[in-house]
Amino acid sequence: MNSDRQIAIVTGAGSGIGRAAALGLLEKGYAVVLAGRRREALEATAEAAKKNRSHALAVPTDVTRPESVKALFAKTREAFGRLDLLFNNAGITAPGVPLEDLSPDHWERVLRTNLTGAFLCIREAFKLMKSQSPMGGRIINNGSISAYSPRPHSAPYTATKHAITGLTKSAALDGRKYNIACGQIDIGNAATDMTEKMEKGVPQADGSLAVEPTIHVDHVTDAILYMAGLPLDANVLSLTVMATKMPFVGRG
């Protein structure tokens, strides 16, 4: 499945922001490796690409398992010979319960997926990008508004998203010698299945429930495409795209 297109990997490509980003990249002319746990969801993303279906490769992947991530990047190299872009998007949340009631298992699951999974993908991306010719590539990590400020009952998710910022900065620094640019997109209230509950009201810092505005996921895709489209001598280290009136700035 060789391609003269730029090559991207999108993790969490079976739904939500990952699916939207993968479809946007395919429409922009990329060949895209779709990574995620559920093959059927990845195949649905590929089918949604319609005329670009032939440029999408579904690779079921568990980002928490080093051997699964290694296999993802090996298949990418085998199919395309190189990697130009990694969108590190896979992530989960824990039950919205008081911190003292959160189980260690839920804590560990969120850390393994959101943080360790991102690290494992970055590690393999570095190995591939520094060995290819021409050397280099771009990594975009999906942070969150929670990389700056928590919601109530969100300790595991918030902790991982704060940590993603540190991981992004370290990767941006360590990637310089390999011509690898690394940046982070922080998204607030994109309209996906994960944010449907906002239409009914979500907990606020003062203990109340409030309906929050959302934005169409296409605006997120546009921002990712802007970041991805820059030459490697320019980098968006951090970009926030959010619903204008959501309670974040001043938390009200």
C-alpha cells in the first residue's frame, strides 16, 4: 500500500475527534493509518472517507500495550515506508465520582491510556521519524482544557492532561535534533458523543449544574490541519480551540 501522499497515524480514530481528524486528513490528501481498539469502528471511519477509502489503513491497536504500539508503527513502515504526522488522540475518562471514592483501578486505566499510551506512540514515532529519509516529522498531542483547569470529580483525566503538556514540551525539545516538531491542541467542548451530556447540564465548580455550549468538531479538524500543514521549521507548541462562551476563562 505504498503512497506518494504524506502519511499520518491517528490514534482513537474510531470515533469523535479522532474520526473527524482522520477524515479531515484524508480529505486533505494524506494517507492515514487508523488506530484504535475496535476494528469495526475503524472500518466505519474508513468507509466514511468514501472516495478516499483506499488511502485509509485500519490497524487495531491498544495504546496501553508496548507490543501493540510497536506493531502499529511496524505496519505503518511496511505499508508506507515513512511517517509524517502522528496525532496522539486516544483517551478515556473515569467515572465522575468524588476523588476519595475513585478506585485505584480506574486511576491506573486512565493513566495507562492517556499518558503512557501517548508516550509509547511518541517513542515509536521518534524511532521511525529519525531513521527515515528525509528525516523528521510532526507530532500533535491532544491535550484538553483540562490541561489548564479541572472540572469537578476529574482527578485522573486532569492529571494526565496536565502531564501531556510536560510530555509535549519534552518531545518538542528532544525532537529538535531529529527535525521532529511536537505541539499540543487543547480542545474545549467539541460536539462529540463524549460531550452530549453537556446539553443536559454538567457539574460546575460551585456545585451547580449548567448547560454548556459546544462547537462543531469541524473547527477542531481545521485547527489540526493548520498545525499539520506548517513546514517543519515552524511549530504551534500550544493551541486552544473552544466554545467561546463555555465556562473556562474566569470559570464563568
